[in-house]
Amino acid sequence: MIGFSDVPEISQYASAIDVKFIVLTALTGAMGILVFVLVIVFSIRYRRGSPASRAPLPRWMQRDVEIGWTVATLFTFLFVFWWMAGAQLSALAQPKTNFEIHIEAKQWMWKVEQPNGAREINAIHVPANTDVRLIMTSDDVIHSLFLPALRIKRDVLPGRYTYLWFKAQRPGTYNFMCTQFCGTDHARMIGHFVVMTPEDYARWSMAQPETDDLAREGARLFVSFGCSGCHAPGSRVHAPDLHGLYGRQIPLDGGGFVTADETYIRDCILLNKHIPAGYPPVMPHFQGVVNEEQVTSLLAYIRSLSAEQQGASR
Amino acid sequence: MTDTTLEFAPAAEPLEKNYLNEETTLWSWLTTTDHKRIGILYTLSITFFFFIGGLAIGVVRLELMTPHADIVSAEAYNRLFSLHGIIMVWFFLVPSIPTTLGNFLVPMMIGAHDVAFPRLNLLSWYLFMLGALFTLYVLIAGGVDTGWTFYTPLSTSYATGHVAAAAAGVFVAGFSTIATGVNFVATIHMLRAPGMTWFRLPLFVWSMYAVSLVMLLATPVLAMTLLLIFAERVFGMPVFDPAQGGDPLLFQHLFWFYSHPAVYIMILPAMGVVSEIFTCFARRRIFGYTFMVYALLAIAVVGFMVWGHHMFVAGQSALADLVFSFLSFIVAVPSAIKVFNWTATLYRGQISFEAPMLYAMGFLALFTLGGLTGLHLASVPLDIHLHDTYFVIAHFHFIMVGGTVSAFLGGIHYWWPKFTGRMYPESWARFAAITMSIGFITTFLPQYVMGYAGMPRRYQIYLPQFQIYHVISSVGAMILAVAYIMPLLYLGWSLLYGRRAGSNPWGATGLEWQTSSPPPKENFHGTPRVVEGPYVYHDAETASGSEQAAPRPQGAHR
């Protein structure tokens, strides 16, 4: 709540959530107080043997009052729903951003990969006033990433990707933690969420040990796992070209369309699900061959193929 | 004080044959098909499980006095709160009011001699004991560390505890719930006394009817879900394991499709109990009887369509979030109407404040506080922040403990003279009722605050800024423990030394009061005839609806 020194709100979104919480608490508090006051007043006024009148209730009290408060409650609740749903829908719009951080949760730690390939454990560094997108998956059970200072949280599932996005505004060190019970050391899955000014972030980022960036690592894996044997342009095998694949609508073998997002591409690599229309199902699956980190790198490479193309066509 | 006229005088009580002294051997209790005795068996059983579950959470609250791990290991901590959840949900809260007060009172309130299937009723107790004792053995000897929610793939592929055995125990106990539901539905349909039309049923019977429907429709889903867990864990059948093409979210849908209606299994009976208590101690007809009936049924039906509000952050679609949020707001409306009606029932009453009334008023306050915070959790943007924090813990404890346990204790006190033929000590009971409310608020109000401040649930070690809230909460839990132990002592005392109650010490109108206390084995001497609606505590309003313009009561006939 505003004023809780332990839970600063550090984004516009967080401030808006606090306002909603306070207004709804005031509204429900007023309803609660109305009931409590009535109960106390009636208890005193109509205690057994008190002189207050017990004349029969007039007819309007029998029915109109009942209908009145039913309708009033219904409309109040519908109004609250409408107000909250509006906020929910506007929060759905993902910002366009290239600042993507990959998060891999496992029992009982958070592995974080910065856009430039820098790796951290149980810490997330982000620049302030920048749209950031987290692409999250789990190695084992369901976890949940909770950023109290931003008032957001999302479950992190094995076998699929979930996303969080935010724009943190106030530099500082905050906490993030796992909120979905995940086994013995659940309570130790807690880390530092560090918001830095863009300049500080750039300096911090430069100081990290030199690693390949994800896409470059992915390009290397693409060759070493033999993907390029079929998927490279000019290959003799009839396999789809991956340039411009990411984000496109893909017609499926057997009808229907699917958007080629991270989950789709991951499933194609690991499980060879969802064969696109017009291609023979000849691709081997890589379950148990390619690990989560390598999938992440391959994804970054495949995404970069689309970014290149967009750049070229512009 | 009483408006009802009785055509028989209560006989000299100590000599009269009743359901308690007709046979007194242990064997006669273990083979009884008398719904009243089965109600007593259930009462003793769930009281035992209540204190086991309470003991587990007592250790947890002690551990949480400091931010560090002090008295138990991380694994033991996880097993303790799992034991607390599993025992309290399935072996106390779900059976609590239906199997105890419900078993005892439903046939009596509708003027029947027993439930429709007395032997099925006894079987349900044996199934319950089998499932419950086996699960308790598993939880203590082996241990389960998944929480009561058994989320996959943690429970199927990763947890080290005895998940499959615990699931099997809960599975067996589920059949006792189904048997109870079948019995009540059949009893209420078939065995109502002459003149006991549907809209003359006391609200407690209506609540039992509504809850039985929920039990019948929801519990089989739990059984299927537990079987799937069992199959995946023991036989490796991949249902939920994403590595083999399964879907872990499928489990959450199935689980909450049962477990959200299960919340209504816990609260609907409580609503029935306090409706009886408010009318009796306010000497007032229930305000808006028909609205109260339809509200019960509406909650039971709409309660099946809100399970997705447990999954706002789990990765279901935004459209599903929207629909489940909408339905969750809708289901809050009938609950609010009931609160208003109880309040209006007090208007122009002749209110007195015996212990059952104090418990009922505690119920009203705590249920209102718990219900209103449900609106926060039904709002998607707020739930995204609050989900899996102590705010949620506080919310459902206000409803299930503040609400259901208050009503359960209120009901136990209210019908104690009927169960045992003796009065409980009034001042001790009032003291316990007030202590309970104070202890409860002290325990759970701080949990709302630390929940919003970002304290996640199921954490043994936590950030130091939350310590003050945890300490207040733990102190409250100690007060609460005292408030729960007190009734055990003075009610036990009253069994032997309590004042003889007489057949109707409260001057209440229900049929169960129109027979001796304790009742004879066949409940009534003869078949009662019913000529009017429930709660005739004062003259019908001059300008009221037709159902209240019924002639004066005749009471029970010999």
C-alpha cells in the first residue's frame, strides 16, 4: 500500500494497482461498516425486554427492501468488475521491446540470461525507464515469479513459455521470489531485483564476463546439432526456411493455424509436434538431446533471423 | 416466550428411554444405524482430526515467530503445513457440519424417524475413518510435502513424500462424502412429515440439500483427479508431465473444479446453522425466507462456474480470466444478500446473547470480512499481486475458520441440550465465544497486511520486515488455541454435571425441539404434522405474504 516502506511501488502500473486496492478497500470497508453498525444498533435497541417498538413491519419492508439491496449489490459488484476488467485488458497490451531477459526456474534457483548473454543467478538487473520483457520457463516443476515492487506475478511452467513485461522507474534494489510452492527449498527461491539508471546498467553490463550473445551461441548450435543440414536455404531436404518464421501464422498439416511463438518453436524442436502443412514429418525430435538453455539460444537465433529480415525489408 | 403449543408434556427425563441409554455397549455404537448416534460418532472423529490439524499449524506458527529456521527443517515445515491443510480440509471442514449436526438434525427437522439409507450412513462413517486414519498414518509416518493442493508435476514427478498413499486415503474418504450427500437428498425428498412442504423447511435443511447436491456433483471429480495422480505417480502414465506431452495445468482445472465447490461445501451448512440461531435468539422470523432459499441454491450452482479464479496467474487465457472474474463477482451477490437478511432479522427482535448467538454474531462479522476481501481476489489485476500471498491465507481462513468453525461451535452449543439432555455452563461458553473472535482477529488480520506487502505463503524463512506481523499472528493463534480447548473441557464436564435441559430450553420452534431431550431412538412418538412455515417466533405481520398468514401452530402430535 502507499506508505508501506517495505513495498515501494516503482512503476506507473504499480501505483495504479495501489489506487485500485485502496478504493476497493474503502468501498468494501464501507459495506462492512454498514453491516456492523446495523448489527450493533439493533443489538442494543432490540435487546430482549427493551422498550423499543416491535410493531409489525410495513409491507414495503418485506419485499421492496429485499429487491432494493439485491439490485444495489449486483450493480455495485458489476461496476467493480467493469472497472477492474478495464485495467486487466489494458495491461494485456505488450509493449514493443527488444529488451528481453530469459528466465529459467529450477528447484531451487533462478537462472537469468541478459539480452547480451550475461548470466546471473538469483538476480535480475534491468535499466530504469525501459520496457523489459521476461521470457520464462521452468526446468522441473511449476514456479511463479513475483515482483512485489511492480505488483506483478506470473507462473513459470515446464514445457511452455510465459511472459511478464514492465517498465520500472525508480532505481534501487528490490526483491523477487517464487510464490508457487515448488518443494523443499521453496522459501529460498528469492533474489534481488536491481533497477539501475540506463548509464549504470550499461556500465554493469560491460563489466560482466565476456560471453557470446544468445543469438550467436544459437547459430553455433544450429550447425552443431545438424539443424542447418535441412533448414539452410538450398538444402536438398524439403524443410521450411526459418527466415521470417518467428511471429508468423503457420498453416498446420491437418488444418488450422498457429502463431510461431517461443512455445511453438520449442515444441517443434523438442517434440516435433505441429507439422506445418506441405512438409513431410521427417524431422527427428530433440527431447533429451537439447537442454533448456540450448533451446533458449536456438530461439534467440531463430528470432534474430526474423529481425534481420524485417531490417532488410525496411 | 414460546409460541408453539406442545401437546405432550416432557416426561420425567432421567427414566425415559432415549437414543443414548437404550443400549450402552461399545458394540451397539459401532453397529448403530441410528442417525443420531452416527452424528455423535462423526462429532468425536472430526474433533480428533481438528486438534491434530491444529497441533500441526501450532508448530508452524511457533516456527514463524522468527524469520529464520529455528525448530524444524525445511522439509518438516513443508510436511507440517501439508498435514494441516489435508487434515483440516478433508477430515474436518468438508464433513464438519453435514456429518455431525446434519446427520443428527436433518431427519428430526423434517419429522422423519431416520435418514433414507441408515446402513449407508454407517458405511459412510467407516469409509471416512478408514480413509482418514490411513491418511493420517501416511502423513505422520511418511510425510507429504506438496501442500493440500497436490500441484503437478511437483506431486507426480518430483515430491519425495508419500503422495500416492495420501491421495488414496483422500480418495476413500471422498466416498463417505458422496454417501452422505446421497442420503440427505433422498431423505429430504422422500421422508418429510405430512405438511412439511418444501417452503416450510428450515433453512438448515435447505442448506443441507444444497450442499448435498454440491457433494454429489463435485466429489467424483476429485476422485478422478486423485486417480490420475495415482496412475501417473505409481504406474508412470503421463497425464500431467509436460516432458511427455502432458499438461500440468489440466490438473489445476480438475482440482479446482472440485475444490472451489468444496469451499461452498464448507460454508453453506454454516449459513444454515446461523439462520437457525439468529431467528431463535432474536425471536424473529427470518427476513426474506424465499430469498434465503434461492440464495443458497444460487451459490451452489454458480459456485461450480468460478474455479478459474484460482488460476489468474497460472497461464490460462485472458478471456478465461475475464469470464471467471465476472462469475466470481456474481457469486458474491447471494452471499451479500444473506448477510443483509441476517442483519434485518435482528430488526425489531427480542435479542438475547447466549453463547450460540455470540458465535453466530462472530460468524456474521468474520464471514463479512472474509467475503468482502473476496472481491479483491476476484479482481484480476489485484489478484495478480495478491495471489499466493498471506492475503489469500487470511481471506479463506476468515471464511472457513471465522465462518464455518464459528457456526459449527455455535451449532454445537445451540443443539447441545438436544444431543445430551444437559445444559452447558453459559458463562464459560460466552467467554470461549468471545475469546475465539478476539484470537481469530489477532491471528488473521495481520495476515491481510503482510500479504499485500508481499509475504508469500508456504515460506518457512522470510524477509525480516514481516516479523512483527508474524509475531502478532502467532500470539493470536495461542489465544485461539485456548478458545478451542475450553469448549472441550466444559462441554465434557456438562455431560456429567450439566443441568437437565428439558425438551426445549430455548423455546425454539423447529420440530427437533418438539420431542424430548435426548430424543428417543425413533425421534418422535408418532409422526408429527406440520401446518405452517418455520420460525414462528412472533405474530405474523399484518400485511405479509401468504406463507406467513398460516394458522396457529399445532406442534407435534402423539
